[in-house]
Amino acid sequence: MIGIIDYGVGNLSSVQNILLRLGIKNEIFDNPKKIFLYSKLILPGVGSFKSGMDLITKKGWDEKIKQSVTDGIPLLGICLGMQLLFSKGEEEETTNGLDLIAGTVKKIDTKRNLKLPHVGWNNLILKKSHHLLSGISEEDDFYFTHSYSCLVDKNEEILAEFNYGNIYVASIKKKNIFGTQFHPEKSMNSGIKLMKNFSTWEV
């Protein structure tokens, strides 16, 4: 069963609905002590990096999430949930993240007069082949809504990028950690493919 982490922010019902549509057993849970009951975990998220991390640390999720990753449980971070996996974020003020992925979350460069937040559909630039991207091509569009992006220290951890004036990270993968800057639960058929891949991912 997949556990959807409810730490106080996130589009939980949409994430749950896409899993139910695929016939995948799942549960939204808000007790960090239950984290080890699930075969896979999803960390959703909307809002700012600082507010998200404040909730995670206040409610005791940080150490439980880190331990679950150490124990080999596959984890998917979505949008803010992916950003929180990084070492630090610069939204509102510099704030330490979960530090599961080395890198920094910074504001998108708007020198080209592009609107922020970046809201809408973008195709991906696939950087490598992986089961998580099975059946997905650069013709598939995914739904984004964000003003900050992830700068990854190690390029080998980047699965896909996207172009919004500059090239930004769309998806990361490190061992049993998977992250998407876009919202697969809002990405219609493309998102369904990706969530199915995650559900069948064997690390």
C-alpha cells in the first residue's frame, strides 16, 4: 500500500484519486509513527519552502522521512514535496531542507520577462532512460505551477528537465528517491503513466 503523507499542505485528494483510478491501494496518513507501515510513500506539497519545512519539523516528520529512505522505502516528492528533499531553500529566507538530495531551491530567473509563477503545461527533456519514465516521451506534457526551481549538485541525479526561458530540473532520482517538480496528479494521461510507473517501481 502507498502512504500519502499529510503534514499540513498538499493536494492530497487529487493524489489519492489518481491512485484509486489506477486501482492502487493507498492511504492518507497524518501520524509520522505510521510511516513504516507502507511499501511506498508520497510527499505532496503546495506553498512555500519555509512553511513546508516548518510543518515537517514541528510535527516530527523530518527524522521519520529520512529513516524511511535509509530503510529503502521508495519515496516520491511532488512539487514542493520534491523541493523539500533538497539541502536548503531560499524562499522567504534560507531554510534547511531534508537534505536527501544535495542542492538548493532558488527562485526562477525572470530576466526574460516570463511570468511567475510558472503555471501551465510543459513537455520534458528526458536526460536518461528509467522505469519511472517508461512510456513517456518528450511529446508528453505535464502540469507545472511554481516560482522556485531545484539546482541539483550532481547532474547524474537529474531524470528530466524542462524549458521555461532557461533549462530547469523537472524530475530527479537518487536510489529510492524520486521527485517531480510538476504535478502528475494534474497531468491527465501523462501523469497516469508516471504514477503507474511509480507504483510498479522496484528499487
